[in-house]
Amino acid sequence: MTDIAFPSQRVGDLTITAISDGYLAGSLALLSNIDPADATRMQERAGIKDHAAIHIGCYLLRGGSRTILIDAGAGGFKQWGGRLKANLALAGIQPSEIDTILLTHAHPDHVGGLVDASGEAAFPNAELVAHHREIAFWQDDGNLSRAPERAHDSFLLARRAFDGYRERLRTFDAGEVLPGVMAMPLPGHTVGHTGFRLESCGRNLLVWGDVVHFPRIQVPRPDVSIAFDQDAHLAAATRSRLLDLVSSERLLIAGMHLGELGFARIERMDGNYGIKYVGFSRDI
């Protein structure tokens, strides 16, 4: 097995590897509370060539004889992503080796890769673990009927994904979901949006899901939300609180839309937050 081509970090006895699923075509017009011209300038100053592209990341977690996947990418839904399986193979991992999938939330770019075109589980031996409020939201027919037409496909995809794992679906509320993995509620983006804090041998890392989609904009401007947020004000409040926490604790973070480097720290300078990506490492 080799993961030389993929950013990895060691968290005590755990190894976490960033696995790219590819990109989705977004738009800076999706952002609220910021002038599009200002958003464009921020992307340009950061050296980002495609201002609207949103990277889709997943994370492979290994340790204690477990092989865990955190989120499963878009799987080609709406021609988004679809590279997860190929990249897992390059990392030496076959789908049948994944024993657990932790879900941050059930938006299409996180659950699309859970099932194949026929609706069968893409990871045949994996238990799917998700927040109970997230499962309930997407399964609720009232929520489906109230959703705009453009969101109906998202509901159907989430339901198809859950159904593919119906015999191996476990829900949680809070606390430890696996040895060394603590669930952290991060509401606002969705009702059950959850981060996962890894703790091993006194070392820590937080997988924060979709706290940001455009990190070079939303880290220095946490008040900026995106149209994908179910509750924009709550998402912004969660983002501000979390940026304060991770910067104060010097906590290493991983996030599904941080970019292909996968890992970063948040620093506070002159009253503003900034993001600093970290290189390949074997021990944090």
C-alpha cells in the first residue's frame, strides 16, 4: 500500500489521508454578505485561477485495524467529482476494504459516491454512520414537498444513498462515534452537519466538513455564507465560533472544501483570521 501521492497526517496512532473526488463548478454569486467584486479580488490575491471551482475532498482514516472513509464525494452527480474510487485505488484501497463511512452531512457532493448507478452500495462492507437529525431531515416528505424544485434531486439522491446501506446504517447524536473519533455538532449548513475530532496519544485534529466552501474568502470573512447553507445566520455563527476555537487551540483542521492539500491551521493576525496550509507530515 502507498499513499505517497496524497497529503497525510498522523494523529497519534491514527493516519488520516486527504483523497480528492475532484471539483464542482460553483459561482461566487452563491455567496451572501459580500460584493462579488470583493470576492473576486480575494480569490485573485490568493492566486486562485478558477475563482468559482469548489474542490470536493474526502478523508481516509486508518488505525486500530479500521479503514474508515469520511464522506464519499459526489460520485459524478451533475458531473461533479467522481474521482474518489480511482484515487482510493492509487492509495492502495479497494472499496471492499472500507469498514465504516462517517458522514458529515447528506448534500450530494458528500453522498453521491455512496452508491453506484444501480443504487447498490459502492462500499459493500461498510457501515454508514450519520447524525440522526440529518437522516430524518432528508427522509421527511414534508421537507421534500417544501423544497424548491432544484433541490428535489438532492433529496432523492440522499434517500437512495441511505437505502443502499439500510442494513448497515447507524445514527448518533453526540459523543464518541468510533474509538478516538468524537462527533462535534456544527449546525447551520444542514440540521445535522457534524465535524469529527480525532484524538489519539494526546494529539488532535478536526475534520470540520463544510464550514467553508471558499476558504480564502470565508476564513477572513466568516460572516460570508453560501446558498447551500440551510440557515445562513446559524452557519456564520458556527463558523465564527469554530475559527476562534481552532485558532486558539492551534488545532490542525481538515475540510471537504479546503482544496487538494487537505490540511491547514487557522491563524489570527491583526484581528482577522487567515488560513495556512500545511505540507505533508507524518506526526502532528
